[in-house]
Amino acid sequence: MPKKNSRADALAADQALIDGTTKNLSKLPASFPVGSQQMTPQDVINVVQGRVTTGKAVVAAEKARTEAVQADRDERAKTQLVVTAYKRLVVAMYLKSPTILGDFGLAAPKQAAKTAEEKAQAAAKAQATRKTLGTKGTQQKKAAKAAAAAAPEAPAPSATPPAQPAPAAKSGS
């Protein structure tokens, strides 16, 4: 017989054990050893019936839990608009009073910390890093980062171009 893992399968197997014991009660011995004690077929039926009873209680509790969770989800979805609007109203009313907002379990929204200039600098840095590192493995990235950290910043170009050497005079033969 294959191993059954679901609760319904276990309950069905236990009920079949009870039914088979009841049907074949006259063919079973009056008592038999189980571990260190003697049991009758009726004792076994009582033990297995206890398992069936508790298993059915678990199934009913799981069903009730599932229904309760679904009811909670439905209620929250139905009332989300009201709660969100109320929270926004309270925050707007008491924006400058964090203690009152705390009484409601709310906090003032945080202001954006980065300016446009900071964002532009971050984007430029990210682009430069991507150009330096490219798409590489972890070891190659470590080596590239180490090389980038060791290399000094490139000097800014000077206003005057470097002096070009004078072309060499051609000698005639």
C-alpha cells in the first residue's frame, strides 16, 4: 500500500482500519500484545476512533481559519480606501506635531534628501563606475576596483597646450 501523506488520506486510512476491524471482529483474536500491554480489538477501535475525531477537528479548524483569513482580507480590501484617506487627513492636519501623529501610530512623511545636483553627481559616478568595471566576474571587478582606487585622479587639462618639439630639418644628400 503506498504511503499517504495528506490529512484526508490519513483519516480515510484510519476509518478503513476501524471498518475492517469491526467487520472482521469475529476473526480477530480476543486480545493481543501491543508493546508491554494486552489489547482487544475494541481497544484498538477506540484508539483509532480518537485519531479520527481529532483529525476531523483539525480539518474543521483549518477550514474555519481559511474562511476567517479570507473574510479578513475581504474586509481590509473593502475598507482600504477609507483607512488610507483618514490616515492622509490626520497626517495633513498634524504634520508639524509628531507627538500627536505618534498617538495615531503615524509619522510625518520624510522629505526627499537629494537635490537635483546630488542626483546628477550620483548618476555620473554610477556611469563612470560602469565604464570602468564593465560586465565582469567578481574577481575581475575586485581587481578593477583596486586599480581604480590606486590610480590617482587624472589631472585637469591645462589652459595652454603642451609645447610641440620643432620638426627636424631635412639634410640634403
